[in-house]
Amino acid sequence: MQRYLPDSTLNDVELGSQGPRAEEILNRQQSPTPDASLCPLKSPTGDFRDPIPDKLHMSGNEAKPGGAMAGLRILAPRKSESPLADWLASCRFSNTHPFAASRIQLLGAFSQRILKDPILRDEPSSVALAYYLRPANITKIATHAQARAKLDPSVLWVPCGGVFHVAPANVETFFIYPWALSYLCGNNNLVRLSLEEQPVTMRLLECLNTLMETEEELSHTNRFVTYPHDPEITRLFSDWCAHRIIWGGDEVIRVLRSIPLSPHATERVFGSKFSYAVISAMSFQEADEATRQQVISRFFNDMFWFNQMACSSPHVVFWVGTKADGARAVAAFNPLLGAEVLRRGYALPPQLSVRRLSQAFELAIQDDVRVDLKHPGFASIDVPQLSVLRKEPYGGGLLHHVQIDRLDRLLEVAAPKDQTIVHFGFHPDELQSLAFRIGSRGVDRLVPIGEALTFEVVWDGQDMISDGLRKVVIRC
């Protein structure tokens, strides 16, 4: 979920993106030398107190120009009468039970508002989000977690308290997913969004704002903000939180991780990732027309939603079988995918189309590959052997095809940056064996074609429900 649009600052952290180089960011955004006023203090009772939030006494939803919080805006709730400092002070801890029925209902109400919105209801990724937030699915997640909690009665699960999210910019709907899971865990949430006012993101915030006008609990326990990259602001929020979640490219994450947390806080980061598909060449050739079309339709969703920029979007198809079977499968696959592009009316933004062509020409010049540009919506790169493959998430419709004779040859290319493998045509035992061997090398998910972008509680190998909770041992 990734890297392709140029970004000159950390304002728009991109999920799985490399982003600008760390030294460039630091040269542009030097944080002031810390002084005594920036040091956390303790009250006479020993409780943690931080004097910095006094600088956050901004009324309304926008900081005054030239102030310590210049450029910071509260995007939701729309009406925020109390200063942000007061909200931080009151929401450092949470007394809400995890998986509360009232929060499940509120997420369901948010789902309904998305589906009733005249713009979002026609936007596929927003519909998928609404489907995820429906009460039946959230209840299923909660029930599964509660069953795990009951396995050890001597351990009580409680909310972390305050969670600070640094959201990605390149997948407009994605910020809602980790927020929803944290909210389900009973936490109070501060979500930092990109300065770029993307249309889907703004519509989702409008739905949230409308809901917050009548739901005081939702309004009181959450703040969605945006601000230019400012180490001081990020440090304030990092001091406040009990758990910090950062989505971004590897270099961006290195910069943000240099901003310290409270010594008692935890952190989860989600960095640059690479994903691909693996298909049995013989199974695809032997499939009937309806099955082939279903595979193509689902692969289209995996690849073209978000313009192939999601961390789980496939960039390579590995065809398992003989060279002849692989060649025949590719010869059938590409025209079907091109026809699906036309049927869906998909059009890549012009700048990404130019970028795709430029990258295809560069690959043709530098590598021993065959480039096929005749298909609408994507460029096909035929890679003759694994050693020639560049595992770079170019995006914008650049698709590599590689033939391998055995499924386990994926072990030769697997790396810690790998995330999702979508598959077709293999027995579950084959996939289980592959998952066991390839998982330690970095691959986090093996899912059927069509499920690359399906958000799950376990993401990048980490359980986001467990991250949002603390475990308290209690024996009577």
C-alpha cells in the first residue's frame, strides 16, 4: 500500500514508499535545539506531566499563523471547542472496555454513511471499506479476540490508552482501517493525515464529522489532524501516546523513529513492501473460460486499484511449469487482462502513463528482457530468468512475467521486504509448505488472487489487535 508520486517533504507519507532521502528531509526541516522547556516533567505525585501541550492552546480547528502549532488543523471533529492540549490531557488514558458493543455500532453507523454518500458509494475502495466496517465483520473480529483473551483468565486485556497514527497518503481509504481496529480496542486516537486534500479522504472525513455531530463519544475520543512535517509537533504527540503507528517508506520511517517516544510507549512501523503473484501455468491453461475470466477480473482488482501503488499490489507474475507452458499461459493472460482494462474503462493518470513507458524503455535498454507495449493499461515485461528480475515496485501498470519450474524456487527471490503473494492453481498442502519456508524470509501473506488488498487484523506479520491492547496479570 507505495512510492511513485514525487514528494518533496514528509507532508505526504506514502504507505510502503521510499519517499525523499532522510538527509534531505533533515537538512530542510532542522528541529530546534532542545531546551529545558521541552523536557517532560513529573508532578509531585510522580505522574507524567508534559509542559509542551501548553503550546497547543488553539481554539477552533486551526492553529494561528506563527504559533508553535502553525499549520496544524483539526479535520475531525469539525467543531472542536476545547484546545487540543486539553484533549490530549483528558485522553491520555482510556476507561472503555475493549470490543464495546457501542463502538461496534458506531463503526456500523459509519459504514452506512459511506454507503449512502453519493460519491463514496460509487468508489470501489470505499465500498470495500464500508463492507469491512459492517457490524457482522467487526463483531467477528471482536469475538475472535475475546476467545483468545479467555484462554488465560489470569491476564486481563485493557486498552493501551492514547494511540498516535501517522497515516499513509497514497491509499486514500487506508487510514480508516488501523484507526477502526484501535478504536475497537477501546483506545483514544490521534491520526495525522497528509496535507494533500484527496477527494476520497475528505469525503470519508465528512462522513465522520457528520456522525460526530450526534455521537459525543466518537467526537470526544478521536482527533484527525494535518500539519506540515514538524519534528516538534510530532515529538509532542509521541510523548503523549502509549502506542505509535507509522506507515511510510523505509527512509521516512528512519526519520520519524528518531523522534523519541515516552519510555513506556510501544511502536509499530510498516515500511516499504513488495508483492507478487504465483500461478500454475498448467492450471490456468486447463481452466474453463469462466474460471479464467474470474482470475483475470480478480487480478485486475489486485493490480489496478490504487494504480498498482499499494504495498500488496502484485508487480510480478511467477508462472510455475515448463517454459512452453509458461509462454502459452502468458500469451493467453495478457490479452485477457487488456480486455478487462477496456471493459472496466480504466485509465491511468497521464503522468503515470508517461512514467510507465519511460521505465519500460529503461528496462529494455539495461536488461535482457522483452517489453510488450501493445496491451491497454499496462506494459508486459518478459523476464527470461530469475537472475535478471528487478524487484522494484515501479507501479502504474508495469507487470513482469517470470517462468519457474517449481513453486519452491520463490525462496531464491524472497526477501524481508516482501509482503503479499496472491496465488492460483495450487493445492493447500503446497501453499502450507511454501508459507512455512518462505515466511521466515519475509513474506507475510499468501492469499487467493483477488484478495491482495483485503485488509486483515494480522498485517505485515503483526497482530494489530494485540498491538492496541495491554495485558495485565491479575491473580486473586
